[in-house]
Amino acid sequence: HLYIADTDTRGHYSATQALQIAAALESASAHPLARAFRPFASGIRATDIVQVPGGGLQGAVGGATWRIGNREFVHALSLRSETNPDASCANDSDSREIFLGNNTGLHARFVIGETLRAGAKDVIDRLTAMRIAPMIASGDQPGPVAALAAQLGHIDHRAALLPEHKLQLVRELQAGGASVAAVGDGINDSPVLAGADVSIAMGSGTSVAQHSADCVWLGEQLEGLDRAFVVARKTMRIVQQNLCWALGYNLLAIPLAVTGSIAPWMAAVGMSASSLLVMLNALRLHRRDSGDDPGS
């Protein structure tokens, strides 16, 4: 859950005005950060909204062009140099920050607070027990990313990553022999979702992320995601068992049938029984066995 923890403004705009302009710009975004601004929606409307991956949003509000996103993206719109910006809009690497500004400069800094998704810690613990190494790859500042990683059990994490950096990280892991599964929900996650061996987009995420992923995880909670890995591993075991059985049966039965060591009707019955056994073994996937060893 994301929320506005603090708002710093400069210039002629109050905190309320800044939040309302931000909400108007974010109204067209499906990015998770946009949800933090929804409570501040007002009669202000934004038009010509464009989303820039790795940057933020740009749109027209009240006849002026505004941007909301990271500091570099917003500052690039300014017509004047701000080599010594107001301290109220200075970066703080220990917090997740969103900046708002127009062509006259930066006008607000929003500090975003975050609480973990329900059940996220339990899911991470179960994935770790399955010998799956979880990692956070985020575009946020190092401070909040490290704090989130600590809440999840001090898992490996990377911060301040642009979309191309996330994809590079995936390729480095793959080059080291790892199979990478990626879970994401924003437009900035689409490259890494497309590049991962297995990719899962959250059902509440952007359509771009969903189209880039192999599958869509319905809903907003992570609960049960570890179960998908259990089912996938069980499926592979059953496929391997069925292939081994079919190969072994044919290697044994075909020579016996060809040499006449068994009657034709016996071979026919054996083939039918073999097919039935393979089918029954596959039906085990329908059984939800809570006693499955997650590490097996």
C-alpha cells in the first residue's frame, strides 16, 4: 500500500494545490505510485498526458506543461538553471520521492510511504525454503529499497535502476547460469518481464506489463505465488515420470511382442494399461497436497 507521507512545496503553490495537480497527472497512469495520489483528485484535469519510461508523466494543466516523476525528468523541463535548488526540494536518498514541476522549475516534492502487501513476507520465506533466491530490482532510491528488503528478511536488492538496467541485471544472472523469474506491474518493468525466463505481471498492473509477461497473476496480493512454483515443479516431475515410464515400457514390451514372447492381446492390454497409468499419474496435479515438500 502506497501513500503520501510528506509534501514539501516551493514557489506559489500550496501543498493542496500541488497534490491536486499531481493527482490530475497521475489519473491516466496505471503505475502503482499513482494510487497514492488518488485520494487528492479534484476538479483539476490534465490533458495530453504522456508517460515516459524511467522518467514519469508529462501533461498540460491550466495551460501549462507539467511533469511528475524523478528529479532529473522534472528538472529537464525547467527553462532556468537550478544549480543550487531550494533545500525543500532537495533529494533525500533515504526516502522514495516524486517531484512535480513545470517550465518555471520544481514546485513540490512528495515523499511516498509504503506498507508491505499482505502475506508478502510469508511468500518470500516460502520461496527461500524452496531454494529460490528472491531479489528486489527497483527504480527507487537506495534508502526505501533497503528498508523494504530488511522487512522481507534482508534479501538481495538493487536500487535506482532504470528499465534498461533491470534488463541488464537479468541478462547477467542468466549468463551466470541462473533461471530468472520476474514479477512486475509497471511500464518500467516491461523490459525485464520480456527478458526473464518466466515472467508474471500483477493483475492490477499496467497493460504494457501484462502484455510483456508470460502470465498474469490476478489480484493485487502475492499470497499463493509460491504455490505456483510448487505446482510447476510437480508438473515437471510428473512429465519426467511419464516419459520414463513410456520409454521403459516400450523398450521392454515391443521386443517381446515382435519376437512372439507375448500374445498380441496381451500387448494390446499392456499398451492400454500403460496409457491409463500415465493418465492417472497426470491427474495427481489436481490434488492439492499441503504436505508437498516445497524444496522437492
